[in-house]
Amino acid sequence: MKFKEIFLVFVLGFFSSLTIAQNVSVTCETGKYPPDPKTKVSSYVINLDLPPEKRWDQLAKEKGPAIKYLLAGFKDFLKDWGGLAEKVMSFIDSYGGSLDKTLPYPFGGELKGLADSTGINLGEMILYNLFYEVFTVCTSIVAEDPQGQLYHARNLDFGLFMGWDVKNKTWSITERLRPLIVNLDWQRGGKTVFKSVNYAGYTGILTAVKPKIFTMTMDERFNIDGGFIGVIEWLLGNRNESWMGFLTRDVMENATSYDEAVLKLANTKLLAPAYFIVGGNQSGQGSVVTRSRTASLHYWTMKQASKWYILETNYDHWEAPLFLDDRRAPAHKCMDKTGQKAVGFAGIFNVLSSQPVLNKLTTYTALMKVSTGELETYIQDCKDPCAPW
């Protein structure tokens, strides 16, 4: 992105933030659910009984062209930024073909299989999986209805500063991501282990439900000791930190309780800082784990929030969000206006469809109910007038 484009979107964000701060543009939507059936995301099975190299064959072949198109845009973004970002890309292009051997089981095999099925260089497939570690901007909510049933929902926003299209007023990477959104049913022995929402070809987990046990979403945490540093250290040979996506995948596959999931998410060293939002299967089980790369900084529960819900965007809950990017206050306003009696897929979808919680970066809204294992995902596309983020 060129300087004039960065300046333009900052100006747009500045005036949007002023309007939001005055409570002028925060309209809490109603009647948005169910959305157009055409926006509902398709589902695929990932068979964990297959060898890792074969698990993604069907999906990779169907979505390979779209993954290539996205990667081309991402590489253009790195070239525009130059410097360190371009060096990372160059390193992965040069040495990525051997990096699968350094990855823990089953990820090396899965990424090798994805590369083979799509015809994409293995290094670029690793790059494709890595950039979700550092560019995910989100809003996550765990809410409890009057009967004690827990719902977990999120908007996933992606592509900030990745190619602003002045003419169409869109983010280029965000537009290229939407066709890749899929629901995955991860099965072993023909039975569901967990369900997730993924961008096709991404082997980690950002949004998932383990039926009747727990739910989990990840929101990026902006920090000076951020993901790029961790990624570079990993490329240079430091294997003491886990990819965020590897950790969340391990948790969804192997954790057998809400408490175990929280413990693993809190204590594993990571490439990038993060917020892990976890919902359980009992009244009051909703929490946010605030992470640095090396440690848990804070564990915040629904009880401590003194509400029937807990909500996280991309800023420490005890600090004010960046004034250009306050999705937190509008989301709280709309949740409080909705009220506990309206908690459910419809009520929370309305909140997540209210600007600026919904914005130009939003790719999807996911809705999960732990007691039934339901997962519904809808592609979101915020039409003008709409906040840039």
C-alpha cells in the first residue's frame, strides 16, 4: 500500500471514530437474522484418520485457484512494504521447501499435501499459514441466555492496510479471502471431534466448537513484541515457540474440558501475542485469556465482567482501545440494548451486523452453540456507507 492510500484510510478511520464517539452512527441493527441463504458457508469433512498428506485433497483441489489468487495479492502487499517484510517473503521462497521437516506432526505433512494438491510452492503454503498469526482483527462474544445456555459468536476481520482500493472502497486481501471461507467438520472414526471455520488451506484454528464441551475463538493482540518478531525468530531456527494455529488445533483436537483448554491456551509459548476467548458448557463459563508471546498476562471471566456476556476485540480490556478503532463500545452498547432475553443466534448476529462492529474488513460472522454443537457461518460484506475498519 502506498503512502497516500494509508493516509486516506487513516482519514476515513479518524472521521468514523469521531462520529462513533459522539454516538451518532452507532445504530444497533435488528432483523438481520437469518441473512440471505446465499451467504451461508459450505461445509467439508476433514478425515483425521487419513494420512496428513491426504486430508486436504478435495478442498485443496477445489479452492487451489482462489488460494493462489490470495497469495499473489499478499506477496504484492509485502513487496509494497519492502524492507523486513519483503526479506521474510524472500527467505520463505528460497528455503521454504525444507521447512516442513521442522514442523511438528501432523502439520508438516498436511502443508506438504496442500502444496502438492494446489500446485503451490511449499514455502508459499507455509507463508499462507503464517500470515494468519499476525493480521487477524476481530470481535468475539460469549453470552448466556436466561436458561443458562451458552452462545459464542465472532466477526473475523482481516486485511487491514492490505491494498485499499480507492475506486471501490474495499480492502483487496479481504475481498480475496471471502471465497475461501469454509466450515470444517473434523472427524475421527466417522464421528465429529470438533467443527471450525477456516480459510481453505489454513491448517490452524481461529474459530471452533467442540460439541457439548467448549468453544474457542482467537483475536489478535497488537503489541510491540508482535508476531513478525516471532515469525522471524522461528525462520531463523528458534523452535521453542508454537505457532498460534498449531496450539489452537491441538486444543480443539485433544482438550477434554473447558478448564483444560484454558490451561493450554494460557501456558504455551507462542510466536505472536493473542487473545483466546473460551466458552464452556456450564453457566458462567466464558473467559478471555490475554497472552504475550511467552506468558498469560490476564485471565478475565464473565463473572469478573459483571455481565451475562464477555466481549473482546483487539485491545486489553483494562485499557481504552485505539480511538481510531473502537469497536468495543458500540458492541457493548448493542449487546446491552439487545438484553439477555434476546441472547441466541438472531440477537447476537444483529449485534455483529451493527457498524462499526461490522466493517469493510469483516469477512464472516460465525455463530456457535456449545450444547448442540451447532455452527453457522455467514459471509459478511459491509456495503457503503460503511466504516473502513
